[in-house]
Amino acid sequence: MQASGRPACVVLDLPTHTLPLKLLTVSSFRRFLAAALTFGILSAFAETVQLRRIGNATVIAFEYITQDETTIMVKRLDADTVLTYRWEDLDQDWIKRNNPKLWAERELMLEEDKPTKKMASKEIEDPFAQPAVATDVKSLVKNLLVSMQEGLKGMSLSANRADVVCNEFQLEENLFWLGFDDLKRSSMLSGKAEGAVRAEVPADESPAGSNKTKVKGKTASKTKVRTPESLAAEAAARKDFETDARPYSALGYLRLLSEGGTKGKPIWMMLRRTAADREAMKAMMLLYAGQAEALAEKPEGKATKTDLLVLKKALENCAESISRVTREHTAVEARLQSDCRTVLTLVLR
């Protein structure tokens, strides 16, 4: 208290608190700047496209996302729904006129895709599918011999019963199955037709013979019994056909038909009942006959023109003879054997 008697005035000095200005650090500023730029870039690159369906006049705007050869992917402007449309369902002419930037991108994409497709098709192409080109009679014969060894199916035993085929021409069944073995063996380049032994079965000992037995005072024919060997041979031949094994070839057919006799007859009987093998052999021979004629007219074929024309004529004659081995012809034609032998002489010499 002062001397004057008045009370002393106490003044409190309260501190003033001010919020200090906080400066952004360099890393914080960079993050802020990156976010701003990202937002601006995304907004700038968001492209709006207009689409319309075929036969529908309604036009709808979308946010463009991406496209490929067959589809376009877009996003609705009023929702986060992503949609995919097929180009074939859209009015492409209208879109091309009203979305030049989008269509330019599409054309560029399709143009870049063409070389890729061409390369893919070349890679898929089978190099072995290309036919070998002959330059002279020697190379032509080499190619012909390879084609003559291509697999053929033979006669279907499901459509042709062995006993019926044999009875038609009075051929013993064992000779018929030996014919199958001979054909399979002769169809190989190193095969030999003379491997199988042919033993004629006497009529009185044959399972198909006319042995008689007495039944209650009467004579009756025994039921025909097929041998286990015949059944096994038929099962093997049937399996080859059904599994598409193709163990026979034109080379085998020509070898046995050129021999004739008991070796040629079963093969002729089989060939009468397999149109597929006949047509394949005929087409192959006519193909090489045409190649021989064409090569004879080229400069590289002049030196062997005579040999080429001889080969052409032999193939044409043999193709004609093979085409006549049908069910309508009930006898082996004389020229069939000689035509087959002529082709083999030219090819295997």
C-alpha cells in the first residue's frame, strides 16, 4: 500500500501466444506438387468418346479406357461402371466420323497387327506340306517312289465278309489271308513278296470241303469250320483297318499285281472292294504324269525329255488299269499286270 493511503494497483503482464508460421519441408512440398500434377495429368488425359449402336440413333458419351481389335472398353461418366462393347455391334461408320482421334488409334493398331498375323501364319505352316520340286527325271522318280509308299487302308472287313469274297471267286481262305500278309510286306521298300508259303489245301481235307457225315441214314454236309489261323488273321486285318494303321501302299499293290497268279488274285479281289485305295493310287499316278509332262517342256528337262514322256505314258496307262479294277469287272484284265510291271521297272531300276 502507498503512503497516500490508496491501495496499490497490481498489473499482471500476461504473455501473448502467437502461432508460429510452419514452413513446408522440401519433401512435403514435393509430395504436394506430385499429387497436384498427377490430378492435373489424369484430368487432362481423360478422353470422352461418343458411341452408337447399329440401328439405334441413341448417342452416349463415355470415358475412353482402351480398345483392341474386337472390343472397346469405356467407363460411364455418371458412375464407376466399366463396360466393354464389341466393335461389330457398334456403328463404326458413325464412330469414325465423330471420333477421329479414337478411330486413328484403332487404324494404327490394326495396321501394326497385320505383320504379326502374317508371321504367325508362316510359323504355323507345315514345311513338310510343301511338295518336293523335281528338276530332272531322276529326282521325279525319287519323289514318285516316296509317294508310292504312302499308307493305304486296304479292304474293310466290316463291309466285306472274308468267306463271301472267297466264295465269289472260289479262292481258299488261307490264300486270301496270305494275300494280306504279302501286301503288307511288299508295301515296304525292302519288302519281298515271296516270303509267304502257299500250300493248297486239298478239297477233301479243307474245312470248307464237301466232307459228308451220316445223320439218321441221310448224308449231310459238315458245318464249315474256320481255322484258328484264319480267325487270327482276320482279327489282325480288322484291327489295322479300324485303327487306321494304313500298312499297305501303292508299291505293294503294284508289286503283287505285276506277279499275277495266286499272289496277284487276292490283291485284285481286295482292290475291287476298296475304292479309296484305287482313287488314291490313280490320283497319285496322274499327278506325277502331269509333272513329267511339264518337266519335259522345261529347259532343265530337255536332256531327259524322252525318259520323262515314257514315264508319263506308263503312269497314265497304269492309272487307267487300276481305275478299271471295280466290282463291275469280274475278271483280271490282261493289261493290268503288264502296266504295273512297266511302272515298277521305271521306278525301281
